[in-house]
Amino acid sequence: MDGNALAKRVRMDVKKQAARLDAPPGLAVIIVGHNPASEVYVAHKEKDCARCGIVSHTYRLGEEAGQEKLPALIHRLNNQPDIHGILVQLPLPGGYGAEAVLQAIAPEKDVDAFHTVTAGKFYLNKGPTFLPCTPAGVMELLDAYAIDPRGKHAVVVGHSNIVGKPMAMMLLQRDATVTICHIHTADLAMHTRMADILVCAVGKAGLITAGMVKPGAVVIDVGINRDGNKICGDVDFDAVGKIASHITPVPGGVGPMTRAMLMKNTLEAAKNIATR
Ligand code: NAD
């Protein structure tokens, strides 16, 4: 499943819709301290914004000064009309209390969908709200390949708040029967072998082998594992690719879709704020 190609289509659609607004959507990205991986992610976001007609504003705070400046900056951006989406790049340096920081973002600008109000609306299916980017990107991929979750057995491996839990809920909301597995699941293979749709979001290279997958299953690999300069997912792509009906590569599968969904959420934020 080609996440790069689909992400490009999503970005083109965002660009078209953004051009119809009176003012371009604005995305504020806040980065605290120095983390090389975060710098790479932020550079990608800036590039995506430029491709979509979204104005990106990057704020860099020093690790020490940030403790005091971060709450004031978020407060200012919450009230700034040309900013429609705000995100704080994680992880924050130790001692920052990420949870309180994320809760300070106004829910109508919470394009990363980490605020409890956003999550509450999503889990109760009481929109409109922003959808968590990674699982939303997976659902777009399933739709693009005409894979309807209804009535299927979906198995999600991983139960984090960012990926596994919202992924399971999205599949449930589309009428799949969902099993959630995690680190304490006894006999993981017994569950994964029953999956029509298998989503793995763990962060452990080689976790899913061909013997754990039902022939003809759809396999979505969310995991990102680094080995030097090489990146791979959680699934043994070569072996599982031979028996799956569909499979996402890493890189080039879910990753680009996650980024595209952030652009989509920022567009939605601008549209919502414009019609208020
Ligand atoms: P996390 O560490 O918060 O959660 C990992 C989950 O895996 C937990 O639920 C844990 O119980 C489970 N787990 C760990 N070992 C396991 C095992 N042996 N068997 C079964 N379950 C096990 O991680 P996360 O933030 O949910 O991210 C998961 C992976 O997805 C990471 O590799 C991360 O880099 C990647 N990720 C990718 C994208 C993307 O856009 N492609 C986005 C977010 C996260």
C-alpha cells in the first residue's frame, strides 16, 4: 500500500481547499530544547505546510527558558487569529510535564488531537473534532484500497494513547470486531493469526513473522525502528508480503499518511474557526 502516493493526493486536496479560504491556515509548531529527531520531524512538517498552502510558524525555546515561556506562548497562540493549529513537538525535555502542556492548547486548535476534550469527543463519536493523525492515516489507506472494516476481525497490537487505542476505536466505529493486544498479551500469535486486518504499532523490529499472519490478511505496519541509517517496521515485510493481500512498507506506508493527516486537521481547524 503506497502511503507516499496517497499522502500526495491528500496534500493536493488540502491545498485546493486552503486556497478557497479568505486567509491561509496557520500551523504553529513549538520545539523545546535540542533533540535531533524532533528537528527532522519539524523540518518535514514545515515542508508539508509549504506544499499545502499552510503557513508554518516554528517557535524554538531553549530548554531552561522554556519552562517559563512555554505556557505564555501557548496562551498567546490560543488567542492569535492567524494561527489555527498548535502543536508541541514531543518528547519535551525531562521535568516539563508534557500532559499539562498539551492540556493548555485550546481544543479548537488541537490538531495533534492529544487534548482530553478532543479525545472525549472522538471516543464518544460526538464530533466535529480532530482525529489522531496516525490511526486516521491508516483509515484513509484502508478506504483508498477499498478495504471495508465492517464485519472483519481487526487485531491491533499496541495500546498506546497515540496509536493503538484510537486505532482500535476507529476500526470499531467502522464496525470491525476488534481485538487489542499489548505487551502482556499471552500467545500474541494466536490472536494475530485470526486477523483479517492486522495493525502493528509496537516499535520492535521483526515482531510479526509470516507464521503469525493469516494468508490474505491486510497488514498495516505502524512501527518505526532505526538501525543506524536504516528504518524498518515491526513486520517482516519480505516474508509477510508474500502471504498478505495488502501490506504497508516502512518507510513509505503509514508515516507519510500521519503527516498528511496533520495538514488535513489544520485545514479543518481553519475552516471551523472561519465559520464560527
Ligand atoms: P508506545 O511505546 O507508547 O507503545 C508500544 C505498545 O506496544 C504498548 O501498547 C505495548 O504494550 C506494546 N508492546 C510492546 N512490546 C510488545 C510485545 N512484545 N508484544 C505486544 N505488544 C507489545 O509506542 P507508540 O507511541 O504507540 O508507537 C508504537 C510504534 O509506532 C513505535 O515504533 C513508533 O515509533 C511508531 N509510530 C509510528 C508513527 C507513524 O507515523 N508511522 C506514528 C506514531 C508512532
